[in-house]
Amino acid sequence: MSLQTVNDLLRKHRSVERTLQNQPMQRQKLVMTLVQKQHLAELQTLLKRSSAVEIGQILSSLSLEDTKFVWEQVETGRQDDVLWEISDTLREYLVGDREPHCGEGQLSAFKLVDGRLSKVAITCRHDLELMQPIWIDLLSPSKAQRLLIGQHYGLDLPDPDELTDLEASARFYVEQEQIHIHSDFLLDREGKARSVPVAFVLRGDILFSVRGEELPVFRLQRLRARSQPGFVSDSRDMLLDLYGAEAEYSADALENIYSELETVSHKVLSQTMSDEDAARILADIAEQEDLNGRIRRNMLDTQRAVSFLLRRKLLLPTQLEDAQQILRDIESLNSHTAFLFDKINFLMDATVGFININQNKVIKIFSVASVALLPPTLIASIYGMNFNNMPELEWMFGYPFALGLMVFSVAIPYLFFRRKGWLR
């Protein structure tokens, strides 16, 4: 629909130009100016409503002359986005050697220099032609950045915002000599833990990673690989080390959970606990339970990813032992998470028990009061129903006598309950 509208506007524009060729020059300039303004306004309005993909399709379908004319009507702020949607030949025709701006995301390439990982920032297409990286990391990449990397290396990189929509069965697969792995990595920051999806693509000797947030595991591995010679030897080593670091990070998080639960247990096992204290303790326990469950889920995801690499026989003999060690670490972490679940359940039951005890104390007060008030209620009922046959009501001290009798009947149960210790 947009392409047809653009063609109609261009046809009208050319038709007006041919019609005015035989008109006087002054009249020709006046009419030409008015018609051009009208057609340009319609064309610019149409381009504003169209997406970058639609504009790219329109430019690719027009003749070179019309393409140049329509390109000049595209807003300057949107030109970079449109340039990524057209072919290299058409891009060169429109803007020459100019490189379109990639966006605000961070692209980093890592290559081995003397056994150490060296970082190289990627700002344009020419940077990729001058290096042989083993790892390219894309942090919050724009579509233009993903297209830049994908077109150069011949692959399709996923959008990090769409990684959470994947089914569990689609997390690990091989396609056109490309190995795709989607994993969740733990991010525990400021007491709020969540899982951040990361997409890995292994193509040849290069590992590509796409993620939406900075992760401690990635930062730690970059530091280690830069400072320790021989820490990594190829892209598969890099991937395994990332999974190994995730297991270490999860182990540290589990230790923090245990420390928090130790603090909670001292409060739970104290002699007294108010309902307000119990509410805060339950909130702390629930937070640690959520983190523990998230760690267990991430460890299961990591276990599946490493097992996938083993089944596909993608690892070198020297890397097989590293993969087996990661699996053993995950098994030990799973046992520890099970222990923490038991401890959490115990503390939860103990806290709920204290809440029940506090509630029982309140109910006990009402029970004692109701039992203690039964005798005076009975006395009042007797005097109320038989006042004609009660001679003491005619006495001067009849009412004080009845009231005293009621007080005495309350004192007897109270003293009895107190002696038994039921009022403590």
C-alpha cells in the first residue's frame, strides 16, 4: 500500500513537470513551487508513518532516480535506521562510504594476545575486518548492531527482549552449522534477584553472546581471562568458563542465603516473638526461598546446556574434564539447595507456630474471662427471674449482697486459674 502511494505521488510529480515545460518561465516557477510543496508534504507524511523496514522496501523497489528523490525526504534522524534495511550497493549509492550509526548498545570483541584475552571495541564494519576474535559480546544491542554483526558473519542474532518467549524445548539446537544455546544467568543485586536470559551462538571458532543487562559472571570472566595467561584457548573454553563462573556465583549466593537464614534462626528460636517480628521474619524467609528456588532453576538450566555440549561432541578432550567438573559442582549445589529448602521450611513452621501461640494467648484471655463471668451471670439471672420470692431483696443491703456474691463468684475461678498457671 505504501509503495503504491509513493509511486502515485512520483507519477503525479513527473506529470506536472512535463506539463509545465511549455508554460512561461515565471508561471512555471510559481506552479512548480506550489505543486512540489504539496507532493513533498504528502510524501514526507507518508514516510513518517512508515517503519524503517517499510521505507527500506520502498527504496529497494524504485528506480535509482526515484530512490534518490525519496531518500532526500527521509528525516535525518531516521536515516541510519533505514540504511540498515537496504542492500550494501544501494547504501553506497545513497550515502557513499558513510557507515550508519549502530545505536546505544555496547559491542565488544575479544581476541587472544599472548594467551590473554584482549578487548576491542566495535564501532563500525571496518573494525570487524581487522580482527580474528574468539568472542563477540553484545550488551543491549540495537537492531542495527545485530544486523552489523549478523551480516558480517552470516548469522541471525536474536533480540534479547524476545529470549524469554522461547519454549524450554527451543533453548538448545543446531542450525546451519550454528549452535544456539539460550541460558538464564543469576543477577542478585541490591537484595533483588532475577534471572537474565542470554543467547549464545557458536559459529566456527567464534562465540557470540547476546544479553540485555550487565552480569557479574561476564565481568568476572573478562577480568580473569585478561589477567591470567592461558585461561582460555578458544570459544568453547570461553563458553564453559562462563558456565563454570555461573556455578561459582550461585554457590556464593547460596552461602549468603545460609548466612541470612542463620540470622533469622536466632530470632525464631528466641524466647519471645511479637506478631510484628514474625511478619518481618516471614518476609525474610520468603525472599530467601525465592532466591534459593531461582538458583536451583538456573543450575538445572546450566546442567542442560553443558549436557547438550557433551551430547553434540563439541568439546575437545581437554575440555571434557572441565564440563564433567561443572556437572559435579551443579550436583553438589542441588544437594545444598535441597538442604536450604528443608531449613527454610523448618523456620517457616517455627515462625507460624509462634504466631499461633500468640493468638492462643489472646484466645485464652477471652476463654478465662467467659468462664469467670458465668457464675455472676447465673446469679443475676436467678435474681432477675425470682425477685418476688427472694426475701433478701427486701433487705437494706440486699443489692450490695447480690453484687458481692457476683464478685466472689468471679474471684474463685480467677484464683483457681492463676494457681494452675493458666494465666501466664
